[in-house]
Amino acid sequence: MRNIKLVYEYDGTNFFGLQRQEKQRTVAGEIEKVLKIILKEEISMFNSGRTDRGVHALMQVSNFFTEGVIPAERLKYALSNALPKDIRLIHLEEVDMEFNARFSAKWRAYTYKISRDINIFERNQVMYLDKDLDAQKLEEILKPLVGKHDFSSFRKADCQAQNPIREMYEVKVFKEGNNTLIYLKANSFLKSMVRIIVGSALAVYFEKEEKDYIKNKLANPNKQEFGKYLAEPQGLYLSEVSYIEYN
């Protein structure tokens, strides 16, 4: 038995999320389908984190166990050439049997991209907003998230995680041309947590909510507010997964 680690990226536009689903095209489903053909055995991947329908990944990590004997380099070549065009394999290696893409990960980071430009060729890669954003002001709104908190109010109602406590290590907002990027780094994330955080921050920014809205949601988790503000999926990217402790 061998344990194989994959690092890959994907355009989530035409996927119903990462996790395998019957009768739906998903990222994991497509990769497992190809691996089954190459290795001639059923493959079930363990993934560093889920992404919703329409969400992208600049770095996703998975692992799987196999009885196959194909050397890692040959397997990488075969898989790279057989994957659909909206998935790109970055790295493949054999790792220790104890490695688990989900449970071994120490932290993850997501980036959310907001654009002022109307560009039909990028409409599935950004959230369009016809107003300019002050990066410093938006970062100040998000700052209360840093630290260890109960993020119950920042997840979808069907989130199955039993423990809503997460530690947010870093929050940054910066500009790239006419784009505003929101960067969030935490030990892990709840279902749709980033999209709800972004939606909530924009609600404060545009004065739909009081300036202490996020701070109050953290201090008083309210199940009635599950997903009240949910930013669009296409602006979201899983951007980093690390197996080294955050310093």
C-alpha cells in the first residue's frame, strides 16, 4: 500500500464544488475517475478542505492510498495528461502513510477578489462591484476576526462541523490595479465561512449594518443569522495550504 499526495489548482466555474457527488461534476470526482482508469482500482481522496460550487483553488491538496506500483513520476505524467482542462496538477509525490491532506494541514488561506472592471472574459473569476473600495477601511472592518473565536454566525446552517471554534491568524486587504483582494489565513474554515465574512464586511462598509456588526456577531453567535450575507462564489480562491505550524 502506498500514500500519494497531490497538489493541484482548478477553475471551479463548471464544477459543483470539490467533494464527490452522484450525478454531478465535481473536482474530486473527475480526478478519482481518471485515477481509477490509470490505476485500475477504486480511489477515494482525502482533501485539505472543501470548496463550494463555482469556487476556485490556486492550491488544493489531496492524498489517496493505492496498491498500484506505477512510479510517482510516471503517475504524475499520466494523470496530468488525462485530467480535464480546468484542473492542473502541480505536484505529485509518495508520502508517509500517516499523512492526511485534511488532518495534517496546519493552516489554510483564502483570497477573495473584487473587481471594478466589467470584463465578460473574467466574469467567473471575480465579484464585480461598480464602486471603488478603500482597502484600509475594509481591513479595519475585518480586524476583529483575528484571534480565536466562535464563528457560528459565519457559517451556513447545514455546516456539519461540531466545533465552531477557529483561529484566524491573519487578515489583509490590498489593491492590484482596479481589483481589491481580501486575504484570510486561519487554522481551518467552516462551510462558506469566507463568503459570509466578505458579505458581512461589505454590509458594514456600505452601512447596511452598524460598524460593530462583525464584533457583535463574534461576541454573540446567533444561529438565526447563518449566511445572512453571502458573497458570490466566483470571487473566492483557496490560495494556500500549509503543513508547517503557523508562526
